[in-house]
Amino acid sequence: MTRRTFARIACAGLMFAIPGKPAEHQIIQKDRAFSQTAITIKPGDSIVFKNADDVTHNVFSVTPGMEFDIRRQAPGGSSSVPFGHEGVAEVRCSIHPRMKLLVTVKK
Amino acid sequence: MSTWILLLAILATFSGGTVRTGHIEAGQFGAGQFGESRRPGPAALSPGRILWKKDYVRPQSIPFPADNRFSPERALLGRTLFFDPRLSASKILSCARCHNPGFSWGDGLPLAIGDEMKELPRRTPTILNLAWADLLFWDGRAESLEEQALLPIESRTEMNQPVASMIRTVSELAGYRRLFEQAYPGEEISPKTVGRAIAVFERTVVSGRASFDEWIAGNESAIDESAKRGFDLFNAKAACRKCHAGWNFTDDGFHDTGVRGMDKGRGQLLPLEAMQHAFKTPTLRNADQRGPYMHNGSERSLQDVLELYDEGGREKRPSLAPEIVPLHLTAREKADLLAFLKTLTSPGQATEFPLLPH
């Protein structure tokens, strides 16, 4: 990595850290599992779900008030899901229900 | 040259043949069951095959949840309840009536038979290897074996026995009161303890060691070349492993595989497009002993199942899983896949029937 590239990444990290700015978080789906089982974010943030498997996934939540369904996601696909208000969403893959993620949204 | 170095590194990495598991009960399964791993001979030097094989190593012991550990007393109680027809309203239907060890813990019928000899809408699934299962039933409506065990007893179309009535029947028998006290000391005879005992027993029902397992453990002559080619097809061209994954040959997932019929399956519980006509992926262990096939018995033989997948599903619906596409298999490739599937069958295991208490 060159010094200039490193500086750019560092600057990008600072941008995400600015208070009040919505952040984008990433959750990877690999080996029929989420890269983490729980995540805490702020209202207005979004999560990018990336399918790094070679099988289809279908991330969704039926938690009241926080429902979403990104439908079938092919291998290599990415989908961004915004979380607008506070709450705790239980997120699963409908195809592989062992895949569970708890998204806590709070200020 | 560098390719050969990579291959040798892979061989060295995977020649151990061990697997890590979570919570374990000792003694029931596996200690000493694994042969010494050997490096494959020259015929197995296919990079893909070597890498795939590491995904199919049998676990060395059965996982039990921390709140319902194994004990011989619990397994005996669960086995006794499982084989006892008095748990049904008719007093002639036990769990084992449909989950018959003589049919690899299924019933050999296209559709299950319930109370008053009426046909049910789905086929009886095997109870083999449920210790490793996630959601239970073809549509995943039970979250645990403890929960699942009670549902067929209560179901009006299956054993049709209200739980309160079942508990009364069991509690009136001194033999059962003794078995419960030994299995769950100080706990009352309740739906909870009945479900827990049956779950413990069910977790002990594990498919035996098959010739495929010997091959995975390093015995290259355990299966023939046709079966080895079938294994390659299973993992690559036919891509069966995308759903029938791992040593138990299931991803515990739900897919619409294009089986004929109107049954919505998991879609009745979860109104997502991908879940319409979706059913749980069954294990392939002992599959050649467990026909007819699919959730509704609509495919009579394993050859028929291969035809279903070769044509990319019988029904092309919007919910059809993207993994289900025409495979264009040759006759020889189908024969190889069939030869491979037959290596997953273990020799018959003696089943111990309990003496039912009076």
C-alpha cells in the first residue's frame, strides 16, 4: 500500500466518524453465516449485506416496524438496507435460517 | 512445479481428518470410529476432489443442548415414549409407527398415515441425524426437537392426543413414574419432560458409518471409481452440494426445487416469494432405503429424483430456487451420481426395542 493510498483510507475513515452523519456498515454472508451475530447502529445508518457465498441468500426481517426483504440475492450481490428509527430487528436469511443477526438501532 | 507444491501443501493440510464440534456427550458416537487417515493415491489427485472431501468428515460425537444433556436414563425414557402407542388417542399409533427403524426411521410410504388411517398431505421425514438439525418439520415450524416432539402427539390428524390426556395416561403407570424420576429427578411428569426425553432419544438416532465415510477417512478402495466420479459431479457440474451440504448432506435450509404440487410449504409460515413451495432440505444419508422421495412422495426412485434435477425441476414457478437449473447430465453421469448416493448408506443397525411399562 502506498503512503498516498493509506492517507486516502484514513481520510475516508474520518469522514465516517463525523458525528451526525449516517454511516454505512457492512455485513458479509459467507459459509452460510453472517460475519457477525449482532450489530449496534444509529438511526439513519444503513447496512450493506454482501453475499460472498456461492449460493443464493435472502436476508429479511419481520420485526414489527422494522420489516424488510431484500429478496433473493445472487452470489456476489450487495444490498443496502436503511434503518431509520430506534428498535431491535431480528434479521435472518429465509433460505438458511441458521443465519441470524440482531440489529440494535439506538441514538 | 508450483502447482505440485500447492497440491502437496493441501494434502498435508487435510490429511488429519478431525472436526471440531460444540457441546458433546461422550460415548454414544464415534470414539474410535475413525480409521487412520491416509494420503490418497494418485487416482485422487484432483485438486477439486481433495478440497471438497474436507467438507464431509463425520463429527466425532453428538451435540446435546446445555439444558437437556444426554444421560442413559433420559435416552431410555425417550425411547420408551417413542415406541409407546398409548401416547395416541387411538392407542395404536406410536411415534415409531411412522418413524420406523425398519425403513431408516421413515415409513416407506408416499404420504404419512395419521389418525383413523387417514392419509396426511406430506411424507414422513426420517429422524436420522436430527441432533444436528435446526428448524424441524418439512416447513420448519418447530424451533427445537423438544418443541417438535409434542406436536404430532397433539395434532388432530396425527396422534390426536390432547397433551393433558397423554400426561394423565403416562402418570398413571408406575413404570413410567419410575423412569421419569430416574431421568429427570425432582421434576414432574409434564409436556416439558416428555418433549425433552423424546428429544434426547431422537438425538441418539444417527446414521451409521457408510463406505463413503471410509473413503473420506482415507481408504481409497472403500468406494469404486464410478462413485468417485459421482462425488465430483455432486460437487461441481450437478452442484447438489449447494443444498445437500456437509457430512449430513443438508444445509438445513428451505428451497423450492420444482416438485409438483400446490403445497406452499414454508411459504404458509413466511410470506416471502423465495419460501413459496419451499421445503426443508433432507439428509441424503441412507437415501436409497428411504423412497419414495420429496416432501410428497411424488418421485418413486432415486433415478426419478435425478431426472427431476436434470430437467431443472418439474414445475418452473417464480419461487423456483435459482440453483435449480437444467443439468444436461449424460446417462453415465447419472449412473455415477447414483453410485455415489448409494455409498451414503450404512449397514443395518440393530434397534433396541423397549419394554413398555405397566
